[in-house]
Amino acid sequence: MDEIYKSLVNREVPLAGVGEFAPIEIGRLSVWPPVVLAPMAGVTNWPFRAICRRFGAGLYVSEMVTARPLVEGRAKALMLAEFGADESPRSLQLYGVDPHYVGRAVKWLVGEGAVDHIDMNFGCPVPKVTRKGGGSAIPVKPRLLANIIRAAVQSAGQVPVTMKFRMGIDDSLLTYEDAGRIAEEEGCAAVALHARTAAQLYDGEARWEAIARLKQRVKTIPVLGNGDIWEAHDALRMMRDTGCDGVVIGRGCLGRPWLFRDLADVFEGREPSDPPSLGEVVDIAIAHATFLCQWAGEDQAMRMFRRHSSWYTKGFRGSAKLRARLMQVTALAELEDVLRAADPSEPFPPEAMRVPSRQDRRPPKSLPPRRLPRKSPDRRHPPRSTSTPPP
């Protein structure tokens, strides 16, 4: 890879040595390279996962599916829970605030043979979710957190259950160490920490030192790190700096699914290739849009693809005008015509390799003061129960 595509912080980072890193062992799953696609709402449906999988192995997790609508058989939830015909392993992220529905959803997924892995979402920072005590606010209530995890684990049988969470609500209410301990005690197969608080959303820099602290606290299951992995060498730095067992890739792969190829290369001790030219990016984008049409139908797919159009074309010359045209397309053929009109020989812009932090922005509160406990969370852990979730 040309040096222009490496940030200064990564130019002296050595490639992985032989035997330096190990596969992530998640129950019966062995994941190599130690890379997981982060669940992202409205993004990590099977068409996007299929595109990512073309570039390298790893564990590719679905976008979040809510437990109660899934149990009730609602069409949208069932659609989000779909996998590609050849997709393996099948990894689904489940969200719920009621242990009853979480248990029932897991039983159904496992009973149908629909999944090989279930990830529980306790990291959503969206204010409309956290204001109701959900998402990243759940770990503030350790008893509820334990009950939800227990319902999932007991209903999953041999299917491994993992959980993803944030550092806490804000710097005055950090819950990640207790959340990791509860996950370990309740039988989770691994935990993943996004090293930001809910109040930060995606602003500022991820605090990798929290991942290192969690790794010191959680001893018997893998600890995965998430936050600010924009280049493959970032993953090597995170694992070396924190001692974590694997990395979770979120925004870094948006519009750049070839990041998984680069990750596979660095973990095998190979220097990554240069990013693709605009013409190659267009080929990837059209393949992605075609999969979306197969899954959601052309009308809906074209609306869904608008955000991806922005990500794929970011940083290229004239991309603002190109994106304005792409926002108007209503058919796959029209999308292809617009994209093919761009100069295919244009090299990938180095400035698009990394999204800058926005540290100067004041982060919004994720919970209004009246709903936010201002004392440390209850660290008492409920006794383990041998009862199964209600049918």
C-alpha cells in the first residue's frame, strides 16, 4: 500500500507476526481473522454483508432485530432477520428490554435453525431509545441486564450468545466493567465494547484504554474492541495496545467494504493493496445495489441505497454533484448510468481513508436528567436462576 494511504500514526506499525494473534473462539465458532462486522441499523442487512464477505473472512453480524416484533411475526422484523442463501455463519443481533420476549425470540431463532450466533445489543446510544431506559441505558440496571442475558443464554442451547455495549451513559455513570462481569457470569461467549459513552454518540476519539481495562476485568471469555478502526493497521494497534482478542468494525467499512480485505492481509502478515479506483468502487456499488433490489424490491432498494451512494463516492472529485444526482435515482439501471458516467480511472482519494473526529462538538445527553441516575449503579448481582424463560 502506498504511504499516502496510511495515516501518520500507522506508517511505522509492523504487520502481524506469525502466531502473534489467534482466532476468536466464540462458543463453537472460530473466527479468523479476528474481525467482526458491527451491527448497524439500516446498513448490515444481508446484501451489505454479502458485499463485505467478498473481501475476506470474519464474523458478519446482522443489523439489530427487536425481540417482541420478531416473536409476534411482524413482517419487518422477519425481513431484517433474513440471511443470504449461502451465508455462514449466520449471526444475528437481537435487542429487547423484556426477558420474556428475548427468551421467546431466541428459542424461535434456535428452534428454526436460523442462527449460529446471537449478539445482544446493549449499546444503542440513540436518545429516543435511551430515554425509555433501553439500549445503552440498560446496563444502568444490572438486575435487568442479568435477567435479559440469562433469558437469552438459557434459550440458546449450544448457540453462543455475545453482547455489545458502551462505556456507560456519560463520564459520570460508567457501567462497562460491571456489564462485562455480568455477561461473563451469565454465560456470554464474548463481549464487545464500543469505547465511547452513549452521550458521545460517535463524536471525539474512542478511548481504547477502557477496552484494556475491560480485558483486565473479564478473564474467561474473549473481549473485543470497537471504535475508530478506519484502516487495517488501526486494528493491529488496538489489539497490541489493549490486549483485546479481536476487533469490531463499524463506520470504517461504510462505502469501503474492502477494509475487510486489508484486515485479512495485515493479520496474515501481508501488506495491503492500494484502495480501488473509482471504476472499481462503482462495480462494488452496483453489485451492492443489485443485491438490495433482490432483497427489498427496486423502489425501496433505491431509497435505501442513497446513504451508501454518499459513502461510496465520498472524497472523489465532483462527488457533491454526483451525489446530488444519485439522490434522485429511482431505478437500478438509472443508478448504473449515473455511476458509469464518472471517470473510472480516478484513484481513491487519500483523505477519504479516515473520518476525522468531531471533538469540538458538544455531545448531547442521551437521557434527560430526571431519568438519569446520578449515583453509581447497583453493583449487587442477582443470584443465578436455573429457571427457563416463560414460554
